[in-house]
Amino acid sequence: MSDSTRVLGAPVVRREGRDKVTGTARYAAEHTSADCLYGWIVPATVPTGRVTAIRTADALAVPGVHTVLTHDNAPRLKEPDDPILAVLQDDRVPHRGWPVALVLAESLEAARAGASAVHAEYTTTGHDVVLTGDHPGLYIPEEANGGHPGLRERGDAMRAFEAAPVRIDATYTLHGLHNHPMEPHASTARWSDGHLTVHDSSQGSTAVRNSLATALGLDRNRITVVSEHVGGGFGSKGTPRPQSVLAAMAARHTGRPVQLALPRRYMAAIVGHRAPTLQRVRLGADRDGVLSSVSHEIVTQTSRIKEFVEQAAVPARVMYASPHSRTEHRVAALDVPSPSWMRAPGEASGMYALESAMDELACALGIDPVELRLRNEPQAEPDSGRPFSSRNLAACLTQGAARFGWNDRDPRPAAREEGPWLLGTGVASATYPVLVSRSAASAQAAPDGSYRVRVNTTDIGTGARTVLAQIAASVLGTDPENVQVDVGSSDLPTASVAGGSSGTASWGSAVHKAATALVRRLAEHTGPLPPDGLTVTADTGDETAQESPYARHAFGAHFAEVAVDSLTGEVRVRRLLGMYAAGRILNSRTARSQFIGGMVMGLGMALTEGSTMDPAFGDFTESDLASYHVPSCADVPDIQAHWIDEDDPHLNPMGSKGIGEIGIVGTAAALGNAVRHATGARLRTLPLTPDKLLPYLP
Ligand code: MOS
């Protein structure tokens, strides 16, 4: 019998790691066969308007081109559950890059050549793609994402702000950001005897199956969606994307399997973006740094076809004690592609502004920024008044500071030089909510003493299979290697999407419940097991329907050291250190990897990533990796993730909080604060590229 405390938390190696590094793991675009057709999308080349004519004769004349689908001849869909999936149904062009045709050919090359030979004509109606703080279309939505109220007020934040002896009033700007998972979005669809099978690059194949059933007007049990290996998603694969509908539609229409992989250049318009935000933060405090007023106002954009509101003011409802608070979102619907989920939506963007403003307040008061945060620790969640199930932000700040070597910091700006380099350090807090969704799982004991867990988890690169084996093994009293884990098919017991940092908690709870029931069944059983073993299935519907009386969040603290080249304005990150309080860490190896991955993404947000909207073309200017810069290994010399042992009994049977997103939250603020410390320049627009810094350097 293995000891559950040894299994949970152990640095168990990711089980599919060898398959991935040896190339035997197959991704959605790789499930092709000799009879497969390859698809290539024709994107709209105008920002908004209508297709008046679309001529396909030249495309059909390209050798190898089999079919061209347009709104004239594409099969009709039922109304999909997401308007972005209503592709090739009418002549509307809601934004540039919207698919107006799909070319299907015997080879990828022929499909691509065919796509360039499709001639589309449009009428355009004038477009509105630039977000401004005074856009006439701005309104307060009833809800921002996650069901959070668009506006929350406690007390009278404006009055308290005006009365405060120390005030910070600053506006921060984040450009749009793009998810660029290593594996672009792809689907391979085939019909066989009236059954549709789609290999899809998705964060949740059950959701894709359900969406396809709605759009195609099919019974759910006639569709299987498989997402066996997924090369990252970060939210962009958290909801079904048009390529799955197009591939399924085309396979049905042609009677052939169809593979459709998005070229990277098309992703920015099709797979969602983190919407730009203009964020005004007002903090009022006394001379000891105790906050009396917190106001955080967000201006952001959505598309014309759906309302999607980055909930960036929500973390200000959680973070600091203040008797007066106002948190508001305003959104304008523009002729832009629909924004969507991107790692820590809301928290990543909102905490950049809030944690930068806290640093500004610390500087204004001459109080250490760690100490300032400690002075504003709330007794209960500020907005809801609910007690925290656990809140170890203070421990993250103080223990992180000790590990980082923060405490002998000279607070004066631009005081440390090393040749042409100006050196500085910065800190910021992090938070991410504890989310959990209903899931089901089965657990089977085989006569040979092995076990098998079945659950439609998606492993998007996090190591979900591995940690679920650990959870099952800890209950079953066996070694994780003795537990087979089947994931990644909608034919398995239904599980929730790999999003909201909720996967391990949601699926793990179902696995834990099934394994616990199996242990009971085995104890009752006498004699040898039947040939197909004993199987039990569990569902967490009852547990997840109950609302917790606690405010449940993970917390963290990020510390950064930067060197700014005073000649070129280049910012180099010397060190990043994250200290987290995220419940029980269930696999120290894969958890560390997720924390670090989030921090690297935060580094990109701070220094290199930013998307600009071309006002004339109505298009994102940075739509490939040559122009949209993500950090490389050389950008990250020393990055550390640590955590405190947090024992929180109000979470789930494993005692875990989510860890997938908190790493990105606050990292950009810590870096911006470090740049300010290094140079004395307080820049409030990301990314901190050399051109922005140069005017402030000696
Ligand atoms: Mo993540 S943005 O919740 O997939």
C-alpha cells in the first residue's frame, strides 16, 4: 500500500512526455488518412460589410481542388450556441478575417493555391475599430465575464477619494493580446455510417461535441470529439472554434474526411484575443498607507456579434481592505474580431493596473511596497464580506521577499548602475479564484490488481493524466503507475473544460469520489473479481451545486529584478520569483512548470507582447510570430516558483486550488514596478519596449 501523502505532491513525471518528445503523440491535424481532403479558409479582406459576389471558377480550376464552399452553397446550420460558429451562412462580414469561403483539395498546397484564386467582392459600410476612453458606444454591461456584476459600489468611493490625504489617480493601457499556443487550432472530421468523429484541438471535447450537435442539428450520441493531445490553449481553445464546424460541415458535404488547420496568421481574427483595456485606478489612503478608497474603472471592447467583457475590475473586489470601493466595466461593441478567453482573463489585465497603482502609492508615501500591501490585508473578502477559506497573501509576500533578498532594497529610483545597465526590483501581488465544475468519472478494478480511470479530461499540456493517476492512486492505496487513465474523448464520462484553472479540482473530485466508492465496493466483494473487473461511476453534480460560504482564491506574490540598458532602452529580466499559496500542491513537478509558464507569459505581457489595431484596414497588425513577440528561453535566465504549504479544508477532497493561471497575474506589474525602480520612469502602457523607455533614459 502506498502512502497517500507520498503520492499526492510527488514530482511524478508526466506520463505522455515520452510520446510527445519522440513525436509519437498525435495531434488533431495528424489524424489524416489517404482519402482526406485538406481545407484552407478564405478570410474576408474588408473590415465590415457584405459579400456581393464570390467567384470560385478559378479556384476550382486549380489542380487538386475538389470543392469550394461559400455562403452560396454551404450546408445550412442550425443556430449555433456561439455566433462565431455561424460560418458560411450568409453574406455578412462582421470583421476582417471572418471566413467567407473554404477551399477543399487533395493536398494542403492545392487548397492554399485554390484559396488565393477565390475572388470575393464586397460592399463596405464604414468601420469602427478603435477603442477610446470616450467612445460614444461605451456602456456598463449587466455582467462582465464569469457572471460578475458590471458595476459594484461600496460606500462612496469618490467622496472618500477626494477626502483622502494621499491620492493616486493613474490610467494604464493594455493593448490587445493574442494566444499563440504552439499547436494552432485544427480539426480533422470524418463521417462513417452516420457517425461523426472529429479530432479537435480543444480544451474540452464535450463542449465541442455539444456545439457541433446544436449547429449540425444532430443527436449528441452521433458525434464523438477526440482531443487526445493538445499543444496548449490558454483559453483560445476553451470554447469551440469555427474550424471544427467547417471541417464537420465539409466532411458531411463531400463524403470525405477533412482536415482543417488554421494558419497562424489567421488565428488572431478567428480564435479570440484578450481585449485591450484602458484602466483608471484611483486610490485614496492615509499617511500610513491605509486605504480608504479603491476605484477601478475598465474601458474595453467586444465585437458586434457577441458581448464578451474582460472582467478586469473584479480582482479589486478581492484584494485590499477599503471601506469605499467602486469597480466598473464599460464596453463598446466594435467591428473587431470577437475577444475571448486568454490566460487569467480579468485578473491578468486588472492586476497589472491595480498592482502598478499600489506601487505608485508606496512610492508616494515612502513606504515599502511589501509593507503597504500588508497594511491593507482585509479580514474578509472586501466586496462580499465572506470569510476567506484561506488567504496567505501576507505569507507569500514576506516569504517571497526573504527568498528574493528584497529586504535590504534601496528604494531610491535609478540608484543602482552596472556599466550601461540600470538595475531595479519590483513586487506585485497575485490572485486567482477557486473555480470548480461538475464532472463525472469511472474507476475500475481489474482482476490483475490494476486500475483504470475514465474521465473526459483534456490534457492541454498541464499533466492532467498524471495528476489524476496520483489522485486515484492516493485513494486506492496503489502506485500511480498501476492506474491507467483514459482521457480526451467525448465518449468518456463527461468532464468539464480545461479552463479557469479548475481542471484538477473538478476532474480530481470526480476521480476521488469514484475511487472512494470503488474502495468500498472492493471491501464488500468476496472471491476473485469477475473478468471485466468492478467499475463504479461518480458524478459531482451534488457537490458542485452547493455554493461555498467562503471566498476562495489562490494568492501569490511576484518579485522581479530587471536591468535596463540606458543606451538602447532594452529591458532584460534578471530574476523572477513567484511565491504562491494555492492549497495543496498535488504534483510538484507539473505544478512548478505551470507556475513558471504563467510567469513567462506575464513577462511577455510586460515586455514584448502587444497587438495594435490598424484603423484603416481594421485588422490586427501583429498577426504572426515575427511581429507578435513572445518570450524565448533566452529572455528568462532565472525564474523560480515556490509555494507555501497551505492547508485549506474548504476546497475539495484533495485540498487543492487552481494553479494554471495565477502565474501570469501580477507578473507584468512586478516587472513594470522594477523598471520604474531601475529608471525612475513610470510607464503606464505595456509592453515596455525600448522606444517607450528611451525618452526617459539619461
Ligand atoms: Mo483559461 S483563459 O481559463 O482557458
